[in-house]
Amino acid sequence: MTAKKILVMKFGGTSVETPDKIHQAAQRIKATFKKGYHVVAVVSAPGQMTDELISLAQEIVSNPDKRELDMLLATGEQVGIALLAMAIKARGIDAISLTGPQAGIVVDEFHTHARITHIRTSKLRQELHRGRVVIVAGFQGLNPREDVATLGRGGSDLTAVALSAVLKASHCDIFTDVRGIYTADPRLVPQARRIPRISYDEMLELASSGVQVMQPRSIEMAKKFNVPIRISHALDMQDTGSWIGEVKPMEEAVVTGLALDKNQVKVTLRDVMDRPGTAAELFTAIGQAQVNVDMIVQSAARGTTNDISFTVSREDLAPTLKILSSVQKKMRAGSVEKDPRVAKISIVGVGMKSHAGVAGKMFKVLADHRINIQMISTSEIKVSCIIAASQGKSALQLLHKAFFK
Ligand code: ADP
Ligand code: ASP
Ligand code: MG
């Protein structure tokens, strides 16, 4: 292949949701191509199509077969790539759309949250060499059974970063409906400020705490393969956006950003025997079902028993409850309770490592406004609290005011 630089440009669902936006994306790709880049565009399903396909499946059966669900969901991205390819060709630039499997993306067995194992780049390189813009369907790949599998919600970000890594792209450009990463979701906190540069570690904590703008696994991969990412607004060609990468400022901000996650459910197993091995048994069973547990709290023992509460994402509630009902019988534990009316609020910042009192300040702000903390978890650079969902938005705004004067 010629020594032209490769650029991966990813367009999210909102950036291809109307014919007009598809034309604007095509225009942007044409401009980049004309500057002399080999362009690989990664595209999501237009608008809310993935949600609509999930609802459609659930109208057929409440718990659809995962292989067939993947077959259905993968079609959303196919709509996006075909339409974008048409718009690019109409501008006199040769382009080809490829599904994830056609683009050589190989994934593992886990339907609906498959992991990319490797990418066979020969077809991609051939097409680029022919002078074509290559448009790849995000969020999907081919598994060892030769079935289509999807990469988990928001997985087009992962496709874009993985392709950037294997093709050694100069960076990965993510086009979305915001002008970068903000100190909090700008839809909820109008005063939020754009963060011009953010480290992989901080972005990973923010993404894992509910900042949906990037899928957490895509940041893990970007860090592993050192792929710089720029996030900017799809419709603003002048936007400088936010950069995610190795950032080493002379002094770190104590708090870089805040996140609100409304996708959590709290589950409690009451009256579990207080003896070694119970937590191991419970969480091993949950892990085997591929369910990720987020926060865990064990109450102080009352005599011989205690309660264990933890949070899982809403999608994982059904399999979690199924496991809990069998564990409950086996362990002769008490009732299983679920509370979907919770939200997780988090503050993230590398500077927390060297500044004491950040968690205390967070708890005080919440307490001063009578916001009860139900669970707490911390990492070196993050503090998260589970609170009532109804107080989530005001907690975010109050904490933003307290940490970003
Ligand atoms: P796409 O369809 O392009 O993949 P997403 O909906 O996944 O876009 O992510 C973009 C959205 O993320 C924005 O509309 C924004 O409201 C939301 N968001 C949440 N928190 C933040 C934040 N801290 N900074 C920027 N955007 C955020
Ligand atoms: N369309 C998929 C989703 O909505 C993947 C993506 O948009 O990144 O989750
Ligand atoms: Mg997204």
C-alpha cells in the first residue's frame, strides 16, 4: 500500500440519523480523502435503530435467543454503511461498504457482548489500495461458528479503535453530537465545560461510570495499543474537540469530571449465612453467567447472618435474578429484593491520588442537600455513590457547582 496515512473516522447513530446528516458525513469523508488520507469510516445504526430492533425482538419473545438477536441487531449498522457508501459514491469518490465479518473482524463466542480476538486486514488493505474509502459496520464481527455476533452496546467505538490499532492509523476520529468530553453531561449540566485533553485512565473511569460518549472497552483497547482518540461534533468541521491519550500535565486537576449512571439496579439477598465462602459462591455463579457486578456492600452480621447488596446493569437483571433464586435455595438465604429506582453518581480525577478530602467533600455536598447515600465504592481516582434515581440530576448539578466553581 502507498505510504499515505490512514485515518479511521467513526460516525455514531445520531450523526447518520437523517439523509441530510448522512450527506454531511459523506462530505466530511470526501474532504479528508482529498487531503490525501486513506479513509476507513466506521458507522453505527442510524438514530435509535438498535433500541427499536431490541423492542421488536421483545415483542416476539421476552427473552430472545442471543444468536438470533445478534443477527437482528447487526442489520442496524448495515443500514448505516450502505447509505453512507451511496452518499460518498454520489460525490464521485469510490467507496465500498463492508459488514464486520467482511472487514475481517473476528470475535469470540459470547453473543451480544463478544470480544474482538483479531482482525484479518487483507481485504481492508486491498480496498484502500484500490483508492476506495472503506466503510465498515461497527459493533459486529464473525465468531468461530461463522455466526455474526455483536460487541455490546456502544460497540462501534470499539470497532473504530480496534481498526485504528491494527491499521496503525494516525488517530481515531469519533464524530458525535457533542463537542467533546465535558466535565458532566452537557444535557444535564448546562454549565459543564469541555475537557481539551484527558488521560486514558480518567476517560476509562468516566466511561465505566456512565459517561456514554465512549464505550469503556474501547478506551481499554486504545490505552493498550496507544491509539490517540479525538471526539468532536459531526456537524462542525472547525471543532477542535477533546483528545484522549497519554496526558502528563505538570499538575493534575483534583476532579476532572462527573458521571451519572441511571442504568443500575440494586439487588439484595437477605439473611445469608455469615461464614467464609458465601460471597465467593454467590459471585462465582453470577460471573459464570457473564454478568458484571459493580458495587457490593455486605451489612454487619446480625447474629449468624447478614445481607449482601450489589448493583448490576438493567440488561443483566433477569439473568441475575435467575441465579439468585437458585443460590437462595442452595444457601437457604432469605428474600431477594430488587430496587431499580437508583442512580450511581461518580467523581473522577487523577489528582485525587495526592489530594485528601475529596470524598469527604462529595459526601458533605450530598448530605447538605439531604441526599442519602445507599452504597459507596472508591478507586484510586474515583468515588461513586448509589443514591435515589429521583435525586440523580440535582446531585450531579450540585456536585458540579461544588467542584467546578
Ligand atoms: P453516538 O450516537 O455518537 O455514539 P452517544 O449517544 O453514544 O453518541 O454519546 C454522546 C452523548 O453522550 C451526548 O449526547 C451527551 O449528552 C452524552 N454524554 C454524557 N456525559 C457526557 C460528557 N461528560 N461529555 C460529553 N457527552 C456526554
Ligand atoms: N448501534 C449500537 C448501539 O446502539 C452500537 C453503537 O451505536 O455503537 O449500541
Ligand atoms: Mg455511542
